[in-house]
Amino acid sequence: MYKGNYYTASARLGVAAIEFGTARIPYGGPFISLGITAAECVWGDQFYEWVEENYDNQ
């Protein structure tokens, strides 16, 4: 958790769980996991800022 951003921490945990979960799929799983990781590297900050903006106001 960074500076009390609970929603961002939860979203990061969820994305990490999806990455690890897809890595366990036979044959194609590691490639799917790699794609999710690459997408998080490119668009992760935008996604986590969106999560904080939209879910912090509720």
C-alpha cells in the first residue's frame, strides 16, 4: 500500500493474482501472463489512477 491508496493496492493484488494464475495454464499460459505483464507495464499507471479516481469517491 502506498500513501493509503487502498483501492490501488487491491487492484495491484488482483492483477498479480491474475498474472500468476494464467501462468499455470498449460502451454499458452506463460504467454498470456507475459502479455498481461506487458500491458501492466505500459498502461498500469493509467489504470491505477483511474481506479483511485473512480472508486475513492464512493
